[in-house]
Amino acid sequence: MEEDFPFHSTLFDYLLTLLGLFLYLLDVCLDIWTAVSFYQDGAYGYLAVLIFLLLGSSVLLQVFSWLWYSDVLDKLETGVEKCVNRHRLIKPVHVLQLGVCFRYAGVVEISTYSFLRQTDHFSENVALSLNFDLQMLRLIETFSESAPQLTLMISIIAHRGNLELITGIKTLVSAAAIASSIVAYHRCMRAFLPEQRQLGWTSSFVYFLWNLLLIIPRVTALAFFFSVLPCYIIAHFLSVWMLLVLGAWSQKTDFMENQYWEWLYRAAVGLIWYFSWLNVAKERSKEKSIVYYVIMGLDTMVLLGLWCWMVVDQAGCLNTFDPYIVIPVLLGLYIFGIGLRMIYYRWLHPKCLESEIAEPHKPEDMGREAACYMVEDTSPEPAPPTQPITGVHKRTRTMAVNFFS
């Protein structure tokens, strides 16, 4: 059995960890400020929608976080986790909606020890495991809160028919933040590859750009549709989301430990798919992504067509948002984004066959070099059966297999 190797954190990695925590806390403060602004302006309808998005996303994150903790309460590694668990406060922490902050504290602790070169405290397996769960939670939060909230903000702008420069910049920054969260998840997946196949600046930029170009048309189409037919957006979301959940079920996902909780994961996948693609199965991933983008492209065109039909006679809206200009621009961004995605997966994305991804014999064998290498069977006799991996090691390996297939 291979031994765990220490986790080394550079100054850049350490600063990124602290920046991530700061941006998370800043996002919470901005959400509160936005809610207060809606209340002061008397926009109680928008306030109700915002509160629903914030509370719904937070509860979803806490449920996932608690489920992932519940199986490993006796195997916690960081001092923060051990202290809170010793006083039986992990469940109250999640009830108070502080689970993500708690996980950030654990990641910051590991990064601090590593940055100070006290590498005997934690192995890289522990660091990767904690970081993976955190990035997975942040990815779910991105599409359960940030993307819907951006849709709400754009719909308000479209409804008022007035786009100021500062508002446009804020909207673009919000879309870039969503794409950045996807890149952060991508970097987390790349951590399971050998050092020479880590995510470089060129591939990072291309990956960020094509996600940004595909997210902007999707979110804008939903927002414009919401601005003219607010009651129908719920019916649209529920119908599309349920079909996407069934699509996740048809791929026989195996992410959670319990088959009943697997449906919660599939529901979260359907929510992510409502805005962006995430590969959750290893078989025929290329064909499935093609089908997905064709369907989402057609759905986006229908939404834009209905918006155009509703506003074409409203001269006030055409002063800022002319459908005959907006729609071709958005479709052009979508097509360009698809082209960049093809370039990325043709030349920049590492590909690993399932047979090249190591099956760790024990959870602690799950490290960076256990992600991709050829397995040669030189034993004259069949190898003894190994214990199945569970918990975060199962989740990380499952997503790595799906991501690089």
C-alpha cells in the first residue's frame, strides 16, 4: 500500500483559499444588502423571490454538507472539525446555516499548516477530500443561488427597460463569477492528475471563456422571458427541471451513499443542467453533451422568441433592448461558446479511459497520482477482492472518472 504524502501549499494557493473565504462572506453581505434595498424600494415581490432563492439554496447546501459529514464523524482530521464534533455542535452549526463556513475553516486550517511547512499534520488526501466537498458545495450554490439571482437582476433591468453602464458591468461581473466557480471545480478535478497535467493558464482561460459565453445567453434568455411572462417561468422551470432529473436518473448516477439521498443529488444535477452542463456519467459523455447543448440551444431560442413576440410592439423596451439586435448577439455568443468548447476538448482537456483510473485499495490511497495511470496485471493469480471505497473518496473518484472520460 502506498503511503499518504504531505500536502504542500504555495503562497498563491494559500492566498486563493483566503480569497475564496473572503468572497464567500462578501457574497453573503451583498445578498443581505440587496434584500434590504428591495425592502426599502417597496419591491416586495422581488424581495420574496430573492429570500426564497437564498433560503432554498442555503438549506440545500446544509443538507448535503451534513449528509457528507454524518458518515465520517469519527474520522475528522482538522482541529476545527474535531473541536466542534467533540462538543456535539456539528448538527447545530448546519441548522444555523453555517456548514459552508465551517468547511472553509477546515480548508483554511490545512492551508495554513501547509503554508507554514508543518506538513506532518495533514496528508494531501485529506486536503483534496476537504477541498473537493467544499468545491462541490460551491458549485451547487452557484446554480441554486448565484445563477437564479443573476437571472432575477437581469429581468428587473429588462422590465424597467433601462440599462446603465455600472449596472451592465455588475451583471457581467456576476456572470464571470459563475464561470469562475466552474473553473474552480475544474481545478479541483485536475488535482487528481499527475503534476505535468495540471490546469495551465491557457486552458484555464479557454475553459472560463467558453463557460461564460454559454452562460450569458442562457441566463439572459431566462431573464427576458421572466420579465414579460413572470408567471410562466415557474412552469418552464418545473417542466424542464423534472425532465433533467429523469435524465440524471437514466444515467444511473452513483454519487451518494444512500439510494434515497441519490435522488437529492439528481435533483441538484437537474438544477445545474438547467443552466450549464455537468458530466455525471462516464458512458458516451460526448454524445450526451451534444444532445444537451442542442436541446438547451433550442429552449433558449424559444424563450427569446417568446420575449421578442411580447415586446415587439412596446416601443419603450426597444430603446434599450431591441430584439432584432439582442437575439442575434446572444445566439452568436452561444455558437462561439460551443466552438471554444470544441477547441478545449479537442486540444486542452486530458482524457483518461476508465481502465486508466486507479481503483484505490483503501481510502487513504486516494491521492493525486491515483487519478490516471495504466494498470498492468502481472500477477499469475487473480488479485484478492478489495474493500469498496466509500464517503468522500467514492465521491471524488466517481466525479474524476466522469470528468475525464
